[in-house]
Amino acid sequence: MNKRLLSYFKKIVFFFVILYLNIGQIFAGEPTLFTEQIEVINFFKAGKAIFSSPVSTYNDDVIVGSHDKYIYFFDKNGNLKKKYETNGWVHASPSILTDSSIAIGSYDGYIYFFDSKGRFQNKIKPGSGSVFTSIIEMPNRLLVFGSNKKGIIFFNKKDSTSHVYPVRKWVHGSPTIIDNNKFIIGSNDKNIYIFDENASLLSKIKTKGWIMHSAPVSLNKNRFAVGSYDKNLYICNTDGKTVSSFKTKGRIHGSPLKLKDQKIVFGSFDRFIYFLKPDGTLFKKFKTKKKVVSSPVCLSDGTIIVGSYDKHLYFFSPQGVLLGKYKTRGKIFATPIVLSNDTVVVCTTNGYVEFLKINPNIYSI
């Protein structure tokens, strides 16, 4: 074979190798969002990891806690307004109460209260344990949360008294109210507990693993979904009867998300993001490069965002089509939030808080 023919042959081989790699990348689901689709408005570095999911107030101020023992307050543009030091890790996520005040628990055993502008009001110590979970306010003003002292705590703001429902292990599941007055929370004793508004137990559902963080999500009036460390997503009735379960190959830490068309989206430690049909059967799934701990959220146009330990935010259409991904500054444990103008706030395990402006025409990619 002469040199000219050999050179021609090499060019053909090179062309098909490049073509093969590009086709492989397309089918592997590896598109990256164009730089014009996302603008980094601001970012902040806390002293230690952030496992607390941020919340936003009526005017898009953002509150988040850190393992550096501080509670941070930002404006909607990511500027730090103030911070407040506690005496323990702030692992729990903040809660916005009905009077617009902010409540957040710390490993020091206190719940800290701030007004809607982030001004400290007071703190209470409702028991002897650390406050592990976010705080839910019942219609009768009872505050409910989980503790590492093997109990579900009902705190009465009016008279500062506490009622503790004892369980066999700590309570790390996130609480939820569904059907207006039913309170649901999972525990490390492998049970899902369902209470009425007066803190009376209605029923409980036995699972095979911890409910470590996943918050039950209402599917309709009497039906909810919640994830477990036994690798199942459970779809249950509030009467305590399990409707069905969907088995993954990894623990489910985050909370599921219900879409407008009733599909259910959630992530698993098996690295997959799952899309289930309303009946709980598989519709689609997408594999990331690391475990998925965080919970899905939605932009105003229905775009779904899911964070992964591979440091990326993944963007999907409501039909489960991957639109692209964006690399953040660290592993994503906490659930991002979406502000009223579609700014996304994402926190990472190396302490970063990032404010990202998303192009509203994200489908154009």
C-alpha cells in the first residue's frame, strides 16, 4: 500500500472513530447546557458542608444552615445579608411558618426563630435531643419534628409544652402534612407514622428500611409516596395500607416529586433518576455518574431539575427528556430551590451556595 493510499485510509478510519464517539455520547445522554442558558448570579462559601436544604421567603430571601453552626440569610441576588451562630451543626432545613416567621433546628437542641426579615426573635429547647428534621406547623399551631432521642415531638407554641410520641430509634424522616390535617413522618425504626391534627396516631406502615430523610409527598387526598433505605418507593394510603412499591437498586434518601400529569420523579443511590407513571410503574429512567441524594424540583415552565453527587444539576422536560446538565462547585446533597424569577439556589457538600439564573427558554436547547 503506497503512502498516499495509506494516508487516505487513516483519514477514513479517523472519521469513523470520531463519528462513533459522538453518536455514543448522544445516546449516552451527555449533553451539556450551553453557557448562555445559565448565568451565575452569585456564589458564597460557608465554613463547612451544607446538608440543609434552603428555603425562600415571600420576597425571595434565602435561608440555609451549615455544619459550620451558622444560619445564613441571603437576598434574591445571592448577597449575604446576615448570619447567626448556633452551638451545633445546622443540619435540618429551615421552615416558613404561617405567620411568615422562620424556624430552624440545630444539633445544639434548640429551635431558632426569626422574623421574615431574618431578625432573631427567640429560641426554645423543646427536649433533650438534637433537632434532626425540618419543622411542620399543624393547623392548630402545634410544631412537629423529629429528634435523635427516639421521639416525634409535638411542641405547643401557646404554652411552650411538648408532647413526645416515643419510637424505638431516632427520627430523621422529613415531616409532611397531607389532606390538610394529617401529619406523616418516617423513622429509623422502619415505620411511617400517620397522626391526626391532635397528635393522635391514626396508623403506621411497616417498611424494611429506614426512612432517613424522604418527605412523604401527597399524590391525592388520601394517597402519598415516600422513599426508604430498603430501596423502595412506597405508594400508600393514609389508612395505613400500602398500595404498591417500586424497587430500585439503591437507597432512596430524597423526596419524590409529583408532576402536573401525576408522574412521580425521584432519585436513588443506584445513580438513577426515575420517572414513574401515576400507577407507580416505570416510565423512564436516566443514569448519572454518582448517587442521587437530592430531591427533584421544577421551574415555572415545568422543567425538572435534579442534583447528583457527580456535582451536576440535570435538566429534564416534563416528558422525561434530558435537556442538559450543569456542573456545580461540589457534590449535591441538599435539595435546590427555585425562586419566583426562576433563579435556582443550589448548595453543595463543600459549603458552596450558588445562585443560578436559568434562561426561561430552556427548551430551545
